[in-house]
Amino acid sequence: MPIQRKLIMAGNWKLFKTGPEGAAFVKELAACLGAVEGLDVVVAPPFTSLHQVAEACKGTAVTAAAQDVFWEEKGAFTGEVAPHMVRDAGAAWAIIGHSERRQYFGETDESVAKKARAVVDAGLAPIVCVGELENERESGLTEQVLKRQVTEGLSRMSAEEVAALAIAYEPVWAIGTGRTATPQVAQEACAYIRGLVAERFGSQVAERVRILYGGSVKADNASELMSQADIDGGLVGGASLEVESFAGIIEHSRP
Ligand code: 13P
């Protein structure tokens, strides 16, 4: 019997929503969704909104994630936030290695590995993001890029830890562009990533790790994407900012 992996539908709010706005969103979303089974619903607000959003999540099916963390617990690191601090603020997850962090803030595979390690050490679940640039895909380098990002990004994790985390495949050319990867392209990349996990950590770990697709996910393409064999959920940007569209995506993804 193949393992039934629980889907994750995560909204990455990026640089949007104050605490009160985020809390109001969660209450409205929870009321709209009712009981949610077989699916983890996650929202990732900016750090300053995390506590208020996590408070609003209590007693609902929604949990909160940080959009990033630093790998040290404390020290002279102006502007940084540690994993135990976001846990204290109420986060259960942390997104690591988003392409916008890689592109604008100097994130590397090495820093992704350190952050993923620190997130697990703090008792949180990482969502580790990978994905190729448009020119890398056009040059036939997609697999090479994914292999490097997955291998190096997970290099500090044990097999058991990898089984419990999530990997988000977000092709950079599909993020915020409306150019969603076709279900076939997304499935192929997610299957490749699962194969990489199998090679390095064994097939049982690969069966359990959850692999999400992100990049212009909308209510009208969610169902086909989420029904692919190796896609276990979504990481949603723009369409997670309005209750109606995020709830629509969740409705279309329910198992
Ligand atoms: P969009 O859904 O806006 O394309 O963003 C995807 C993303 O970057 C989620 O992390």
C-alpha cells in the first residue's frame, strides 16, 4: 500500500499584511473553511504579524509559518530572528530558501542547509524551497540545479528529519508571473526531487516527504496540480492574500 501523504496548502504572504489584517484574514478563512481534514492549512505572515496571526489560528485548522529565520540562536546579528523566537511567537513551520531570498538577499544552498538544521533543532518543520530560473530551464539545466539545491540544502539533515519536512518546488519563472507550470512539468520536477531524496535518504523517506508546487497557483488550476502523483500541496503567493481565492484553492485541493 503506498503511503497516503497529507496535503499542505500554504499561503506565503511575503511583504503583505499587518498583524490585525492577518488575524482578521485567519478568522474569516477559518469560518469559510469549517472543518478541514486530510490537509494542513498554513499561512506565513511577515515576522511582525506572526504572533497575532498565530493567536488567531488557535482553535482553527490553520497554523502559522515564518517566511525565513536565521540559523543562530542568539548573538550580535542585527536584524535577524532565530527559530526559537518564531516558535515562541506561535509558528509551527518556517519557509527556508525562497527564491526571493536567494535572488535579493544572498541566500545560498549552504545558508539554506544551516537554516533548515536550526529550524528542526528548534522543533519547527521546515518548508525548503528549490526551483530553477527561466534561463536554467531553457538551457536544460533544471535537473542539475534541483539536484544541487536539494542535495546541499538537506545536507545537514538525517533521514528521519527529511521524512518529516516539506520541500517546495517553485520554478522561478512561474512565481508571480501567471505562467503556472503545466501539471506535467510540475509533476516531472516533483518526481525528480522525490527520486533525489530516495537516492540520498532511501525510498521510505522519499515516500513520506511532502513535495509542494508553487508558482501562480490559483483556484482554477489547483485541482489538476494537486492531483499529480508526486505533488502533495501548494505554496501560494498572490492568490493567498484574499480569503476567497485562498479558500477556493483549498476547496479545489481537498482530497
Ligand atoms: P505566486 O503564487 O504569487 O506566483 O507566488 C508563489 C510563491 O512564491 C510562493 O512562495
